[in-house]
Amino acid sequence: MTEATRKPDASRRSQRSREAILTAAMELMAEVGYAKLTIEAIAARAGAGKQTIYRWWPTKSAVVLDAFRLNAETQEDEVDFPDTGDLDADLRIVMRAIADECNNPRYDGPARVMIAEAQHDPEFGAEAREAFLLPAITATKERLRSGQRAGQLRADADLDVVVELLFGPIHHRWLHSTAPITHAYADQIVDYVLAAVRP
Amino acid sequence: MTEATRKPDASRRSQRSREAILTAAMELMAEVGYAKLTIEAIAARAGAGKQTIYRWWPTKSAVVLDAFRLNAETQEDEVDFPDTGDLDADLRIVMRAIADECNNPRYDGPARVMIAEAQHDPEFGAEAREAFLLPAITATKERLRSGQRAGQLRADADLDVVVELLFGPIHHRWLHSTAPITHAYADQIVDYVLAAVRP
């Protein structure tokens, strides 16, 4: 039976089953970590068959990355990178949103697990980087490039490094839990980075 | 028998035994990770008794942190934070040394394990932060403060944030393996950060 000939009920059931599997994977990741996570345990928690999981995802890492994707999509504080023409204001919006994510347990827990597992398993790390980090870096670089074209950033600024100057400090503070992450802190980073790269 | 009345031979044997235990702990951390590491496995690998280990270290995390300490002390590229009066040059020396560490498997492997385990186990994370990260932050802040007194840094610069602007980008690049970490990159970070905080 192909997708087109499937009855609406079967398609809804299938959608519910996918979500149950991804939710189970997310919960188990937080409870036991990636290394000890098994397809069996996900199937049991989701009330689904192992075969159902393997039909949709070839590997454990594929399920987990999709679970992170679903989790990210359902975050309420998800923001697109704004381009109002005011680079300073746009960077503040995004850096404050990142600060909010750091303080949001729905982001904090899974993100820590993902980073920890990436250190043990470079292949998983590469997939996670491709799925989550690189899109954020690309969106930030595009906004910086538009600011550069508008003369708000030095023409010779290395945008890869500017992105790291923005993400690096807040990431370091979050990962090592060295100090609270506030909107004022997010603003401070923007102030320093713009001071470094203004023409 | 107290330390003072112990024969030299016994003391040497004891020192060799400590080092064998810490080396075994370090090797096993890299092989199986902190979660699966057991005192039994360390004892077996080191050819020591479990009781010997428990006599010297009350917990698994205590052994592991000492193992990291021994590993850090035997790094050839270990540097003290220089204070030649030239802040720019001193920061370059330290940031290049950090770049070298990132490219050194003897640092890279254990540091990734330590960070990964800190995400699963906040108590271990707190001990590791206290033992390794905070001393580096303190030393860097002291050097920045001396530069601030010499008028090479804005008087209102927030030194905690300046440290994060230095450490954050290189740490982000290393942890997420997004690009090579070269001396030129270390220099770039110093250039941007000093541009941000010069009076």
C-alpha cells in the first residue's frame, strides 16, 4: 500500500506512532544517555514494534537526531534570524533567545546529552553538527554579511570568527555552568563583538 | 606507620603504585568513559588492590580528577601565564598554547571525556570546574587586570566576559570540530578581543 492509497486513519495512526517513538527516544536519551539507549527500549516505551522503528530509521543515531529535530520544532521560543536593517538590535534579539534556550530545561537537557555523546562518538557528532549547529552558523553569517554590505561591519571581518565570538562565550558559560546567563549578559556580548568589528 | 617513619623504599613503592593507579584510571577513562569506569577495573589494570585505592581516594571522581591533574602536569606544553608588560604578546603566547593543547591527543581525549561526563554528572562537573577551569580563568583575569591597571584595557571592561571572549571561540571550534585550530586563528581571536576592549 503506497502513501497515496493509504486511508486517512492509517496515516494519522502512523503520524501518532512516529511522534510516540521520537518522544520515547528523547525521554530515554535524558534518562540513560545515548550509549545505553536501545531500539528495544524505545519500542517498548512507545508501544511500537522494533520493525516499525527500523522501517522509518536505519540507525539509532537517525532516530535520535529526528527526536532532537521534533523537540526543537516544538520549542515555543524558536526564532528566525531577523533582518530589520539594525544589526545591533537583530543580534540582541538572537543572543537573548539563545540565553532563554540555555535557561530552558527542554533545550538544556537534550543539548547537553547531544554534546556529551558527540565527544564519545565523532560520527554522531558530525551528524548533529550538520543538523543543528551549521544551519545556525550559516543563518548568523548571512545576517552578518548583510550588515557588512550595509557598512555596519568592517569589510575585512572574518565572519566565521565573528560567529564564534558571539556563540563561544555564552556556550562556554552554559556548558561549564560558570555564571548565570541573563539578557544583560547576552547584550554585553553583542556590545563587545560589535566594538571589535565596527568599521 | 606514619609518613616520617616510612622507609625510603616503601615510599618509592607507594609513589610508583599511585602513579600506576592514576595512569590506569586515565587509560580506562579514554577507553570506556567515566560512567562505566570501576575501581575494580582500575585496580586490575594497575596491579593494585581495591583497598589501596580506597585508602588514598574516597571516591571514583577523586581518582579521576587526580589522574587528570597528573596528566596535565606531565604535558610538555604547559605554560604559566606570562606577564612581560606587553598584554598583546602575552595573550598570543597563551592562546597559541591553548591551540597546541587542542591539537594534542594527550589533552584532547581526556578533556573531551571530562566535558562529556560533566554534562551527565553535575557534581563531577563542579569538581572538574574547580580543579581545572577556575584556576585558568583566575590566572587570565589577573593578567587582564594588570593590563587594565597599565591602561591597555578599558577601565570598565568586564574581565569575566573578556576571558570568555578569549576562551569561548576556540573552545567552541574545538568542541564542535568546526574548523582547524591554528596559531593564526589564536592570533585572530586576540586581535578581535583587544579591538573590543582597548581604551
